[in-house]
Amino acid sequence: MTAPQGPTIGLMLPAIANTDTNLVDPPRVLAAARLAEEAGFDGVYVGDHLLHPRGLLEAVVTLSAVAATTTRVSIGTCVMLVALRDPLWLAKQLGTLAAFAPGRLRIGIGLGGEYPAEFAAAGVPLAERGRRAEEVLAEVRDLLAGRTRPTPGADGMDVGIDPVPGTDVPILLAGWKEVALRRAARIGDGWIGYLLSPDSFTRRRDQLLQYRAEEGGKPFITGMLLPVHPDEGSDAHAQAGAAWKRLTGAHATFPERLFVAGSPDAIVEQLHAYWERGCTEMVLSLVDMGEPFVKQLDMLCDQVLPEVRAFKN
């Protein structure tokens, strides 16, 4: 089978509450996953928060349901806050999920911090989340690889998980500061950027590849999580910014130019700017989780995805 041209394309599923009804909608999540698979997306993803201004479905449980309703697409997180999770429990959950979706699991990892209350609730000091995330990731990797660990206070008993995935689970790390880029190059299989212009992406990518070369130069994925807003109106970028504020509780504001917005043709052009700068993996995230979501997803599937598939080196 010939590999598809162009970047690998994923879709963020609507696991967050509908911004019109303020209710989570599990059937809509599964319908979007099926449609994405039928349209030819390569993967479907969910976010992860313990606490959020809007209702949000738990990531691993949601992915279990998605695994049961799809057969081909990769499934994963974009991104998971592993600093908030127990490593043994997380490895057990991921190993089980991989058993239901062999070869399809991918994990994106981030540090979070935009909602400090969830770290306080979990008993994790916000300032220690970077170190904590590295520790959890190292242990989860070992457990997923079938290695065991000693258990303190258990008479030297070693523990592991069963089942373990039959193939490696790719792990991509997020973040844009230098410490995050170095961490991704050192311990990740790839990096996923967010809210970066094409030129800013290029600068981070060049840094990452330099750091990766210093770590031995193994293959490395450079991708972007891209907030998209298909809209034929002349104010599409402004509408994207307004939808973003409704979705996130306006915890932060960003220049409207960082949203991929406009007509399907305009969106394709903006995505191509990332592709020609070396972005080989794109995860598209519709920012309007209200009534327009279904129509906009159809636009992505019918008018954007086929054009992106035609991108050439």
C-alpha cells in the first residue's frame, strides 16, 4: 500500500462541552471519530484536564470508546497532563487501551499550568510539574516496554503491567520554551507545537533538530496542533478568536493571526505554509464547539483534507 502524500493529519474530537448547551455530548464525539475515519484522517485525539471551566470527558475512558467505534485511525491524546497521574495506573490504562487498539495508540504529553486549580487539587506543586512529568513519563515508558520496578515497602516485590503493547507507543511532547524543546529532543519521539506562526514553528523546529542531533539523531516528528475555523466570512479570524474565548474560559488571548481561519481554500493555503516549513504532522482542532461544529467538520472532510493530502515535497 502506497503511503499517503503530504503530512499526517489528525482531528481533535469534541470531548469538551458544547459551547451552546454547556453539556458534554459523548455521541457527538463518537460520530466525529467515525466521520474522520471515513473521510481519511490518520488519527483522532482528545485533550486532558482534571479541572476545566467547561465539562470535559476523561481522556483514557473516552479513547476506549473511540477505539471500539473505529478500526483504522490512530487514537491518542493531544495533550495529556501526565504530571497529574499515577504512573503505574496510567501505564496499566494505556497498556489495556493498546490491547483494544493494537498499533494505534499515540500519546501527546504537555505540562499544562493554565488552570492552576487542577494541580492544587491533585496535590502537585505547579512549579514542579516539569520534573514530575519527566519522572512519570520515564516510569510509564519502562512499564509499557514490559520492564518492572521495585515497590517501596513491599518486601522488594517488583511490579509491572500485563498486557503490554505489542508495538512501541509513540510519545510526542509539547511546549515552546527552550527547556521544553530540549526535553522533547531528549526523551520524546517527536514534538507538537501550538499557537505558533509558520516562521515561529521553523525556528523551534531548527532548534529541535539541533538538540536531537546532540542526543544521537534518531528519527523525530515535528508537528503542530492547529486551531482551525472554516468560515467564508471576511471576519473569520476574529470569529475564531471569539470562539476560542468561549471554549477556554478566556484564560489567555492570542493574536488572531495564529488561528487557521477562513474559507476552505484559505485554510489549505495556511496549512501549506506549515507543511513547506517542515511540519509533517498536523492535528486540526475546530475552535467552535457550538452549533457550527458539524458543518465545519464536513468542510474539513470534504474541502480541506483532500487538498492537504495532495501536498508534495
